[in-house]
Amino acid sequence: MSIERRAWEVVLQNIELDLLSGRLRPGDHLPPERALAAELGVGRSSVREAIRVLEVLGLLRTSAGSGPTAGAIIVALPGGGMSALMRLQVAAQGFPVSDVVKTRLVLEASVVTELAEASAQASSTMDANASLHPDLTTPELLLCAMESPALTEGEFLALDAAFHLALATASGNQVVTATMAGLRSAIEGYVRAGATSLTSWPDTSARLRTEHRAILGAIEAGDPPAARSLVQSHIAGYYAETHLANHLPDLFANDHTDANGHPVAR
Amino acid sequence: MSIERRAWEVVLQNIELDLLSGRLRPGDHLPPERALAAELGVGRSSVREAIRVLEVLGLLRTSAGSGPTAGAIIVALPGGGMSALMRLQVAAQGFPVSDVVKTRLVLEASVVTELAEASAQASSTMDANASLHPDLTTPELLLCAMESPALTEGEFLALDAAFHLALATASGNQVVTATMAGLRSAIEGYVRAGATSLTSWPDTSARLRTEHRAILGAIEAGDPPAARSLVQSHIAGYYAETHLANHLPDLFANDHTDANGHPVAR
DNA sequence: TGTAGCGTGTGGTCAGACCACACCGCCCGA
DNA sequence: TCGGGCGGTGTGGTCTGACCACACGCTACA
């Protein structure tokens, strides 16, 4: 079955096998395109197509020139690829925006629940090993930064995104972190557009600030149900308040298909 | 900022904008590569690199020849791209296997909870509209197929994957469905390798069958907590029983970093 | 009227060329 | 002897042109 593949697929598979076998590890250089092409018996353009795919997927970084920093280097940065994938799938209507928001809700709830549980466990065992305590320094700093009244809507939303992402990072699950980053970037445009349709941005931003504090408080207090509930109403509340709600009448309903049983196009 | 981009990025951005603006919709044909290259003032190879990325991301399908079925067609199949991304990120050690399993646990729990809630709601309202009831026909059929004692391990695991995916599909969330498909394919190799290290495959497969029936039963009975609990122990149990457990000592712990705070290479 | 065969347009691939860039080392001047 | 400037060299980035395989659709022939 491995015959009859397109040339660039051969290259991609070859690199994947090298990764799986450990012949290639993060930080390593890929062979030069010309060498790879000769080695695999394909044209250089086919090699480039495979490399381009890996680059977009966040697996490697390319740069021209010479020396140790040049060439194609394995990096395995999951966020970039996830963002591109989610963004394009939403653009091509493969992912309904409502599903993106729902999924974000699920993951975010899981993150804060886990963080609160870890926090409670660390407190109850009274252990001196501080490493059991999740590191919430970054989220706290971001909350402080969001207090500034001089922030524009865009700056505030960027900090908001960073806050939620920092919580995911603190939970330590790289898959969840990358997925949440992708989900966020996929609906970035909708979030920003929704902000402009608010009746009062100062009111909303003040509420968001309060809710952020409450979420972080529940985590630090080791109260998983509260943290979960707070984060769910926080996210759902924002989407309900913004114009985005017009596109998401069914965020908490179950009929997300039309009369024919097909997903409703939004 | 749009200047100074690489040629293939210009092409990619152009197509993304066409998707966002609705100029391109699922089912549409992309212009021929040569025409697109001329229109955007880039070489054909650059166009091909962008198209290749979109193809791997599951956004379009290409085929040679002439006629309405040929060319590059927007399809927006989310599963393929997600699988490639997850698989490669795991291969390149960007995603620890333990995080993949944990994320699968979160999503799967959310799926069955939602299904059970929908089932309960549909029953309690006694509504004649059967569409409120999630369609569990496919999972049921898969369970029947798994009863066959003649199945090999590989066939059984394939049906198992299809069963879990069918549950996600029944929940109607395309993002979750695609993500779960990606997560599963990312650890496919580990799952299969783990199966060979079992003390007794007949015993394990019998247990899996029973657990599947119990999960589906809890969903149909409209018992969300039971469904959630059953699916979590189902997944965690399998990974604990297989050799995979050696690689996942911390599936439910929080220390997935080494002494230096870096992710543990697995 | 039916069908076999060719024209045409498409993606798939390759080879070769050129450019920009970044390092590396030689060479020349102080 | 030491220092800096400058070209060589290897890399990715891009373009061009060519050829192939394929599938459709039309035409010409039986």
C-alpha cells in the first residue's frame, strides 16, 4: 500500500517515521532539501511541499542562510498548527462557531476543575513541596494587567485570551492548551466583532474582571464545583451578551440540526 | 504587515479570505493552479505549496483529469487534518501521550454526559418529536458487530474506535468529533502495541464489551453521572491494563514534568 | 445510432536556474 | 600579531518550463 503514493506523501511519511523512531528529535536539523530529494528519489518541489505542511502544522521552523540556526529545524510547537487548522475549518464552515464555543466551554471547565482539585489537594496534605501547587503566577499577573482602565477593547481581549490560555498552561496539559489556543484563534474575529456591539464596554469589562477574579479565587480556594460553574457562566455570559448570541441561539440547547437532520449552516 | 510575506503565505491568506467572505464555499472549485498563480503573481509551485497545506488540513480534495469532479474542491473534512496534526505532534514529542489520553478522557466524558442529558430530557418531556432523542443507532450497530468472537484484535480495536467516534458524532459537536478522531489516531500505535501485552485478550475484550453496553445503557437511561463515570473508568482501565500503563504512570497525577520542569520525554 | 478514439485541460512531478540571506574564513591593513 | 571587512558557500525561497497521467467530452467513423 505504500507504493502508488504521491511523492510529497512519501517524504512526509519518511519524516514521520524518522520522528517516531527517534532518528529525528526536537532541535534536530532536517537534511537540506536538495539532499532529501536526492535521497528519496523525488524532486525538490515535492520535498518542499512536505516541509511546508510540517511548517504549518507547527512541527518545524525554516530559515534561509547558513550556520546552526538556518535550515529546517524540528520544533514541535503545537499551538501554531492547531490555530491554523481551527481557523481555516471555521472559515470553510467545517466547524460551526457554536461547536467551537461549546468545546471551549468543556475544556475550560475541565482545566479550572483540575486546577482547583490540585490546589485543594496541595493544601490538604500541607506538603512543603510547593511544586504540587499549580503555578498561577502568570494568570495573576495578567489579571493585574487587565485592571488598567487605559486598555482598549482589543488590548483587553488579548489579555483575556492570554488569561484563559495561562490557566490551561498551568494545568500542564499541552494538548488542551494547544486546542484552546486554536479554538480561541478560530473565533477571534467573532469575539472582536461582538465586542463592538455591546451596549456598554466599561460595564462588560468590569464584569469580566470581577468574574476572572472569582474564577481564580475559586481555584486557589480549592473549590472545583465553584470554579467550574463560574468559568462556564463567564464564557457563556460573554457570548450571550455580545452580538455573537445572534449566531448562537442554541448554545445550551440540543437542536443544532435543521429539519433534515443536517447541521445548520451559520 | 501583509507585505514581506512568503509567496505561499500570500496564496494561503488569499484563499482564507475568499472562504471567510463567502466567495468560496464547500463544494466549490478552486481556480486551476496555473490561473491562480497568474492571478496572484506568484509561481505555480508556491500555489501548490498552499494547496498542499489546505489538503492536509482537510479543507480540500484534489484530483487530476478533467470534468466536474476534477480539480481542487473545497470539502472541509475536519477529521483528516486533526488526525495528521495530532499524530505528527505526538511523533515529534510536542504532545505527550499522557496528555492525549487525559484530553480524550475529558472530551469523552463530556460527550456521554451530554448524550445522557439529552436522552433524559427527551424522555421526561414525553415529546413525540423523536429528533430530540440523540441517534444512537450507529453505536448500537457497532456494539453488535463487536459481539462476534471471530474478530481479531485489530478489527476489534477498529470497531472500538468507531464506537467511541460514533458517540461523539451522535452528540452533534463536530469540533469534539474531529478532535477525538485526531486524538485516537495519534495514539493508535500505542493502543495496538498495548493490546499485545495483555495477559488475556479474550478476557479484556469481554470486559470492554460489557463496559460498552453499560455506557450505552446509562446514556439511554438518561443517567449522566453514571455514563460519565463508566466511560472514564472504561478508558482509564484499558490504558492501565495495557503495557501503555508503563508509559503513563501519572495518568491521574499532576507531575508530568521532570526535575527541571520540562515535559518528560516518553 | 452507437462507440471508439483523440483533443484538451487538469493536477503531479521534475529539472534547472536565479535570488536573498547568513555564516565562515581568508586576506589585507594597521 | 591582531582586527575588521569582504567574498565564498550553502541554505531556503521562488520562478520557469517541461513532461506525464488522467479523465472528461467531443468528434468521426462504422
